[in-house]
Amino acid sequence: MSTEKSPGGPQLLESRWSKLAGLLLLLVILFLVPVIVGGRPYVLHVGVMVLLNIIMVSSLRTIFLSGQISVAHAAFVGCGAYFAGVLAKQFALAPWITIPAGAIMAMVLGVLLGIPFTRVRAIYFAMVSLFGGIFLVDLIRVARTWTGGGTGLSKIPPLAQSFVGQKVPYYYCTLALTIVCLIILWRIEHSRVGMNWKAIAQSHLVASSVGINEAFYRVLALAVGCFFAGLAGAWYAHFNMTLSPDSYGFLPSIFLVMYMLVGGQKSFAGPIIGAGLLYSIPEIFRRLGTAAPLVLGVVMLIVVYLMPEGLAGLYDQLKGQLLKSREERVTKSAAED
């Protein structure tokens, strides 16, 4: 009689419960951050920026799921931010209108960029996105009557007048926004749409042969990714109340890509880990002055070299080794009995 156990059953249930417990613990910690840091405005400001970067990087990963490489994601963040900022400042529209409008504008621009180049793949699409991002940022600079040009856009109304000078309400609202965005992105990735994206990324020829419309799903990935990028940008506009086109160029886009790669592109948790850690490092080492970015660069190089699957992949490796060692102990104990 075979003594082998099914790989499912108790182990799978235990894994799910451990993930749920870890998630709940993380949510409790995030909820208590203002209490833990004593309400310090600077720390909460960094916390809000980390949460917004998590949305940006997670939405960028959505585009990567379909096999497309975008190095213009920050430009779409900027489009959402500036469109919301202009609507709020010039037309006195409420944030509940300007924020969705900024997200929709970024989505429309992403679709317009994607439709003509649905057959362009990998590095060639990256080049197209690079030029598209440069064009969008230059457009922001040129439309100085509305955007303030190179000097930026200032005096954008806050989310609420009661939020002025208060970081705690912004933190909790941004935390809620981030949770909602991540739930939606997770659901999309684990739906038929997400499965089709992954199929196209693995082999567009095989995907097409089984009836998956490659062009449609590539554009859809851009639409979803750019929508959430614009949403984060529009939210940031009402949070920071000042915008600069320099924040949405090529280098910020590269940082978003690096956050994703260091965290782990293949894992949904990768962007969360990457953005949370790498955005915080320069702030933690701010006292080092100009050496702070150097510390960030060293960390990136070490992770990319030693952990090709990213920090999330390292967690999976350690978990696999622990499970393997536990199974070996159980097998050895059973053999002795």
C-alpha cells in the first residue's frame, strides 16, 4: 500500500491560512502606522508616496503580463495628474470628478498609443513607449497656459479643505484606495482576461491559434495599466497640490520598472515589495545626502544579480525549502516507525 500523501489537502489549506494570516497582520500594521510613528507628517507623507507607488508599479506589471515592455508609465501617471489638476484649478471641479477623469484620460492616451502598435513586440514596443512618453511630457511643457509649462502646476485644491496640513486623513484614504486597486488588479489577473494575457506573453502564435485576439488583449492591458497609473497620478495631484513635468519623464519610468523587477515581476506581491522597499531606502538614508541614491543602486544590483526572480521569488524559494525539509523529516519519522 502506498504511503504517499496528496500534495493538496492539509498542506494547501495550511498555506492558504498562513497567507491570510500574514495579509491580515500586514493590514493591521498599515492601519496602525500613524499611531506607531506618532503622527509625524514627514513619515506619513512617505507612507502615502509608497502606497501610490505600489499602485503605479502594480498597474505597470499589468502591462508586462501581456508581454509588453513599457518605459513610459510615469508619463501616463503625469497625464492623469495634470488633467485632474487642470480640471480642479481652472474649472473648480470636485475631486470626485477630477480623479476619475484623470484616470480615464490616461487610459485613452494609452489606448491611442497602443492601437497603432499592437503588432510591435518586446524591445520595439519599449522604444515606441519611450518616444510616446517623451512626447506626452513635452506636450505638458508646451501647454503652459494650462499646465504652467516647465515651472509646473501649483495651488491645486486638496481632496478636502479639512485635509490641508493633515497627513493622517490622506494616509488612510490612500491606504483604502490602494487596497481597492490591488483587489481589482488581482481579480483581473486571475480572471480569463489575465489568463489570456499570460498566454500571449508566453507565445502569441499559440495564443492566436486557440482563438485569443492578441491585438485586443494587448490594448486592453494598456488600457487597464494606464487607467490605474492615471488614477494614482490624479490622486497625487490633490495630495501634493503641486506638479512638475520633471517627475514624469524617462528616469521616473525606469525607477518604476526597477521597483517591479527587484520585487519580482512574476509575483503579484512583487510590485508591493519592490515599491515599498526601494522607495523607502532613499528616505531612510536621506542623511547621507547625495550618497542615498547610491545605496539604492547597490541594493538594486545585489537583488537583480543574486535573486533573478526578485524578492518575492526569494520568499517562494525559502518557503519551498522549509516545506521540503519538513516533508523529509516527516518521511524519515514515518520510516523509523
